[in-house]
Amino acid sequence: MARDPDAPEATEEELAAMRPASEVLHPALYAALTKRGRPKAARKKAQLTLRVDPAVIDADRATGPGRHTRMSEALASGVRRLAKAPA
């Protein structure tokens, strides 16, 4: 492995002097840096089981990544239209 002058290997003394991040960082910073997963949503989404025509599913899958978000937005748009429609 070629030596990188910008990232030299740590010496034995440097390795011996190292301490865990939990001992060095402020507790709030350490907690923020080690938190895993997505942030908690203010209003969680609900899981739904729905029977849909296979052609609709195929068209949705063909749109690629982000398709669940786009499908959710399409459903929300339909709900808004229904709310505006006269009874």
C-alpha cells in the first residue's frame, strides 16, 4: 500500500493515547452522532394492503426508485380533488 502524506499511519504512541469518542465528545454530540436510522416523523405513515390492477403495479414499478413516494403523492392528490368536488 502506498503511503499517503496526507494520512500517515498512526504511531504506537498515538494509538496508545487514543480514547473512545464517548469519553472525549460532549454527551449530546456523541448521542447525535451515534443515533441510527431515520428521524422520527411527527405523524407516522400507516401501512396499507390494497388490491390493485397488475397493469397499475407494472407502470408504477417501471418508474424506478422513489416510486412509493410518487404513488403516495398521487393518492394524496386524488384525495384533495375529491375534497374540492361538489357533492
